[in-house]
Amino acid sequence: MSFEEKFITPDLHASFLLNNKRYTNSSLEAYAHHLVRTGEEFEVEIGDFLLDWLDDSDIIEVKTSGSTGPPKTIEVYKTQMINSAKATGTFFKIPEESNALLCLSAKYIAGKMMLVRAMILGWKLDVLAPKSNPLDNLYKQYDFCAMVPLQLDNSINRLHLLKKLIVGGGAIPEHLIALVQGLNTKIYETYGMTETVTHVAARRVNSKKKEIKDCCFKALPQVAFSTDERNCLVIKAPMLSKEAIVTNDIVDLITFKKFFWKGRFDNVINSGGIKLHPEEIEKKLQLVIRERFFVTSRDDKKLGQRLILIIENVNDAYTIDTYFFKINNLDTLDKYEVPKEIYFLENFIETNTGKIHRSNNVAQLFAPLRKA
């Protein structure tokens, strides 16, 4: 479906159910108005989106998360959203009449797309308030669900309720990947962004056939990849974008359909001529640090940039010396990947979608030093 054509709101799929109720376009519009007038905050967000979806406009305005720059509002064609929904259904093999669970905010693209998938593909969608432990007090089984890593972390003991789970909004921490090995639930880490109308690739993180280190991201239907001179991923998805989408994500490209993700070009640290990828170092440090943290750099006269580690140390669990001891005994770290300094922050600044805001946290940490 071309997104250049005039959009006509399609009729709801005959199998579509929302909270176990069947709707026509007109009755769904009436229900959306009801949600906006009387619903809780998350229901108002759903109502607002449904009204936008059912109107005569070709586009939907979507807010970005702000994790790689200032939050902004972009316009997404509704036909792009339909094409993305169909690609998801095909890739993950989720047919009509599947039971699906929405536990994400409809304020952002991931939540909006769960609604679109259900309406277009004919899913039976149940909606819960977007909270950190969505499966608590839930006993129904679902074929498909989408979560962020924090929700996965709080749902490990109840994942038997889900047949397939996609996790986006950030990389899945290594300790969580270790915890989900051997589970029957098929769990996928997704790759995408608001500009690509959620995911364009995914990788299974608990496959029984391969070790996780061998599991690369695989393209959704009608998506192809290449790289630019920086080794950053270039996405070609005609059903989602007229132009190729150039990202700032450094990858190892395996084929035009597969890649390994290494980290953000924006975050690369050049320390004494050695290029360090914070995200790769963080994966290794996750083996010995359970608190939230990230690595970044400070200016250094000799090295240009020196690697530092910033830890959210809310409860003062360990001293800096303790962390250095743990890190120095981690044999997977290259000598250049050992942080030169460790800093504590009591509470990390987050983006609107709960991700660690690296630049704002660095500014918060060192602002008092600059003033002094």
C-alpha cells in the first residue's frame, strides 16, 4: 500500500476485539470519545489515538522518546503504520483471532502500533494500564505482547502467560537474557525507532538452537540494510519511507538482511586513538553491576577522552573501591575498556519513555564542578 495515495480509513477487521468487545468504525469512535471524557490517563491516550486514526487525515503525529536528541513530534502516514502492522504479523506469525495484550502507553509509537496491528490484523486485544509489572494479577494466556526491558524484568515469573513477546525501547540487559534462557515463551529484542514506525528488525534472545552471541538482528519483510562510510546502518524500507533512512547505529553487517548491533556513533569514545563503544562495554559490565549505569567520557589532555563509569547508587550499596575490584576481576574486559574513574548519581534523569538520558545525567554530575 502506497502512503502517497489518499488515505481512506479501512473498516475494522471482522475479528478485531477490544477488551472482548466488537466494534464498527462508528461505534469505536463513540467509545474513543467516552474514553477521552471519562477514562484514566492511559485510556485518554488510547481514546485520543483512536480518534486520530478514524479521522480523515492521512497522517498521525507521533512523539519521539528523546533518547538520542531532544524529543520532537514527527508525522507518520497511516498507510506506513498499516504496512508496518502487516510486516509484524508476517514476521512473527501472529494470525487473525490471536489474543494480544497492550501494556504500553498509547502516547508513543509502540503503544499506537499495538492498536493498529489489532485493528488491521484482526487480533483480540486486551488493554492494561502501562505499569512496570503488567502481568501481576493476570491469569489469561496471550499469543503476543510488547514490553520494555523494565517490564520484562518484573515479569520473569509470569512469562508462561505469553507465547511470544517483543521487547523494545532499549537493549535487553545481559542478566535478563540469562534469566529467560530455557523458557517456552519466544522472546525477541526489536530494533527500530519512531521514524521507522517501530521495529524493522528483531532477534530471538532465548533460542534453543543458538547461543545468544550468535543471534543477529533479522530484517522484517520488504526491509533491506546497508552501511555508510561510518559503518552506520542504512535502512531501505519502501513501504515505510520514500528515502533510505540513515541511522547513527554502528553495526556489523552480515548480509543485506542481517546485522549485529555495536552501539551509537554519537557515543563512540576515542581514547588515545582507540575507539571504544560504550554499549559493548556496558554489556560486559552488566555481569558485575546490577544497578543502573552507563559509561561515557571526560576530556583528557593525554588521551583526548578518558573512559568513565556513572552508576545510579540510590542505596549506597557499594563503594567505588568495591566496583573497581569487581571490574578489575572481569576477564572479558579489554584493558582499554576498564573505566578510569567511577562516579555516583543518586537518581538518573530519564527520557519520557524511561530510558537513561546520558547527556543530561553527565551535565547533572559535572555542573557543580564547572561552577566551582
